[in-house]
Amino acid sequence: MPSSVISAFDYEAEECRLTVLFKSGRLYIYDDVPPDVADQFERAVSKGAFFNSRIRGHYRHRESSLAPT
């Protein structure tokens, strides 16, 4: 199901790094996200609700000015 808040995301398993692109155009990188959390995020019916409850505020993050490739 498409999200009204999140445009795209990518998970790099070797680095446990989750990259999230928001519809606003802002890109955030979340470090040390466990594979099971990334998998649950991918399968979540509501990406925004899952993100807010299980990712935002739980993992170290930074905003990136680089556009995703």
C-alpha cells in the first residue's frame, strides 16, 4: 500500500542502515536498524504509522542532502 508520507526506503543489511525518503523530499539515514525491524517496516500496511512507532526516535539518524540513486 502506498504511503502518504514516505516516498521510498532502502535497507542495507550489511550495514544495518535504513534510508527513508519522505514525500517532502527530505532524506534520512537511520543506523543500527535490526533486520527484523526493516523487514516489518517493509511489510507494514501503514508505513507512516510503523515508522512513527518503531523507528523515529529509536535509532541514531542524520539527514542527507544526497538524492537517492
